[in-house]
Amino acid sequence: MSQQELLKKVIQALDQAGIKYMLTGSIASSLQGEPRSTHDIDIVISIQKPEAKKLVEAFPPSCFYIDEESVVDAIDKKSMFNLIDVSAGGKVDFWILTYEPFDRTRFQRRIREEFMGLKMMVSSPEDTILAKLRWAKLSGGSEKQFTDALRVYEVQYGELDIDYLDQWVRKLNVESLWKRLLDEAETG
């Protein structure tokens, strides 16, 4: 199954299970900025232990690998777990919604976008930029993460809430990357 088909299957399963989610990572930045290939799909989910079994059962073991113990462990630790498409090797990284203020805020601000005829909840462009800058910093200066943030900024320029961005740039301590992004952005 293609990455697009996998994404569609996952979004439909989350919707049917009533699990709140937010598409993030490179898929979100590709939708809001410049498309690029990526090896996995990143989704933040708000899930409780009783829902773990329902989530696992949505993906038949003949087609997918997802371990219920890993799901429960990730819920306990507010970490992540994977879903693997065994036929094509596609991977979904499910990130459990944490109690961190930025994670809570961006989850509340998620927006509905249509992609491939399917409506899905996606990180807002501002939060995609901020998350990419944070990942660039945490990864020691990843150019790929920085470029994703830059392209979203350029494409969404004029529609962005700059006050919100300035506020969270300081809170996330990514001022130097933000300044670089503003210097490099081609918004003419």
C-alpha cells in the first residue's frame, strides 16, 4: 500500500475509533509548504489505555504490525509507538500527546484540511513551523527540519499569526533559528 493509502487507512481508523489526532511532521510541512518525500507518517494522538485495544484491532495483523503492549507503554510514558505496513514497509510514528504547554496548545489549534479527498486534522502552519524549528534544534541543526520550516513560512506568508510565532519562539528557545529563517525567507 502506498504512503497515501496508508495515511488514508490510519485517518479513517482513528476517526472510526473516536481517537483525537493531529497530523504533523514532514507530511504536514509538505501540505503547508514544499512537498518532499518522507519515510514515515507522524501523528500526535490523544489516547487513554482503554482505547489501546480498539486502536490495535483497527489494523489486521495480516497487513499491519502494531503491538498493544507498546501502545500501553507509550501511553504510560507519554512517548511513541509504531505501526508498520508489513506488505510495503510503510511506517507511522504515533506520538502520545504530552502535558507540555506547547504540545497542548498546538493540539488545541489543529486545523481541518482536505488531502486526497479526505478531511483530516493537521497541525496549524504556525505550529508546524515551531515544531520543525524545535526538531532542528534538538537534532543539532538538521537542515532538513529547518528547510521544512522555512518553506512553510514562505508559502503561508501573509496568513501567519506572527505574534503567536514570536511568543512561542521565545518559549521554545529557538530564537536564533527563527532569526535565520526570517533572514533567509523569500517572501517578495
